[in-house]
Amino acid sequence: MDRPLFDLLDRLDAAKIHYALERNRPESVLVSVTIVGQRIEIDVFRDGHMEISRFVGHEDVEGGSELIDAIIDAGK
């Protein structure tokens, strides 16, 4: 039996890559991975296929508490 979610988690564990699991949609499990310079979202679906989004960027400090206020205000 094919177990793509568990195979993925085993590979991440073996590589000592931290991840978090979320369930935002009934048909998939979201595996969130953060490594230096990247945030990766892997949706693993019931049928075994995966959809991967990768966000690449710098890790410079961009501000203090005023930056979070601006981010929250922009989201309103």
C-alpha cells in the first residue's frame, strides 16, 4: 500500500528537518516546513498526490513591533 504522507514524514525525519502538520481542508493534510531562507507548504491529498508551494526570501530583520502593527493593519 502506498503511504505518501508517512513516506514524506519519514524522509523529513531522517533529514532532521522540523515540520508541522495542519488540517485546513477535508481532502488534504498540510505539512509546513521552514528551513533557512525558505518556507515550504506541502499539501498531501487522499489520493496520494502532492501540491508544493515554496516561498524563498531573505531572513533580514525588517523592523520591530511597529512592523507587526503595519502587517495587521494591512490585513484588515
